[in-house]
Amino acid sequence: MLNQSFEMTLLPPAIARSSSLGAPVTVCAIFAFILAGPIYDLTPRHRIHPAYTLNVLLFIIAGPPARIAFASTPARHHSVQWMISRY
């Protein structure tokens, strides 16, 4: 589950920044990493672990609204300004 949380929070921005192939390829790459665990779980066991199901649903349904809501908060703006000033 920790690995899935890492993939869902840290991997999409890294892929989006490093990909110069365009948005559709970037989105497909992100979903390929996110769905790799459930597909691997489904292949030998013929069922998906509930943790994968919950994580994927939360990533797809709750991810974008939470990111949009957090992006406009003063705390985020302050943290970004702090990070920029460090470099």
C-alpha cells in the first residue's frame, strides 16, 4: 500500500515534467504505473486486493478536486515561495 501511495502522489508530477511526448502519452504512462499493481494482483490470484481498489478509486475521484482545492490555499503559496527562495 505504501508503494501505491508513492506512485499516486509522487510519480505523476515527475512523469509529467519529464515527458515531452504530450499530454495523452503522459496520462497513459501515469495510469500504466498506477494500474500495474492491480493487474499483477489479478493475474495470479484472480482477484484484486481491496487496498488497490480503494487507492485507484480515491486517486481518480478525489485526486483532482483535492489538488485544485490545495493549490489555491495560502499554505501552499507560502511553501512554494519558501522552496523557491531556498534555491
